[in-house]
Amino acid sequence: MGQTVTKKQRPVHLDLRTIRQPVAAIASILHRVSGVITLFALAILLWLLSYSLSSEAGFLKVVDIVDGFFVWFILWGILTALAYHIVGGIRHMIMDLGYCSELETGALSAKVALGVTAFLSVLAGIMVW
Ligand code: HEM
């Protein structure tokens, strides 16, 4: 009797653009994104490899395609995504083993993963150009 029913406002709309994401969340999102980039890149790179191995003319065509600033830039992006996916993947597996899964250590390992990737990305840039 006399009970007041307060209605919760549902559904709750979380606007991801207005929420400040913690570094571990950013690392996690980037890991998924880098996995998808790697997946599509692999298909294109395998096609290029197969085309280059098909004949001498195919090889020369691929050399022609891969020569240019825009393509180098894409290759550098692919290598950076792959580097992050591997580094982030190793981080994930370490966490799966029960290490670095607390709030502070998780944030620290995310920063380390991003830092290592930045270094590898510079190396990839030197390699490509
Ligand atoms: C051809 C190479 C690869 C492709 C195309 C690929 C693709 C992907 C994709 C798309 C995801 C996201 C799945 C999701 O979040 O639903 C994923 C997750 C994952 N990848 Fe890879 N990956 C590759 C190589 C690797 C390597 C070399 C490692 C290890 C160093 C790795 C470790 C992981 C881990 C641990 C996850 C799960 C992360 C989580 O639990 O959120 N991957 N991969």
C-alpha cells in the first residue's frame, strides 16, 4: 500500500563519443580494429604475392603497383596494425594466464603495448621508406 514505483529510464543510451575511455579500453578497441585490418590486408597481400608469382609480367606489374608513396603509406599502416595486433595479442595472452589483469597493471601493460607498437611502427617506417 502506498508504494511509489519509480520507473527506470530505459534503454540507457551510452554515447561513446562523450565517455572518456580508459587506456585499457582504447588498447582493447585498437586490438580488435588491428585484427580486422590484418585480416583484410592479408587477403590483398596474398593476392599480390600470387599475382607476382604467376609470371614475369605479373611480377613486374606488382612491382609497379607497390611503387609509390600512397602504397608505401598503406603498407606502413598494415605493418603498424600487425605489430600492434601481435603485441596486443601477447598482452592478452599474458592476461589470460592471470597476470597484469588488475586495474593498475592492466593500464600499465596497455601503455607498454602502445609504446612498443610506436617503436615498431617507426622501425616499419624506416623499412618501408
Ligand atoms: C593473420 C593474422 C591475424 C589475424 C587476421 C587476426 C585477426 C583477429 C581478429 C579480427 C580479432 C578480433 C576478434 C574479436 O575481437 O572478436 C583477433 C583477436 C585476437 N588475436 Fe588475432 N589475428 C591474427 C594474428 C594474431 C597473432 C599473431 C596473435 C598473437 C600474438 C593474435 C592474438 C589475438 C588474441 C589474443 C585475440 C583475442 C583478443 C580478445 O580477447 O579480445 N592474433 N584476431
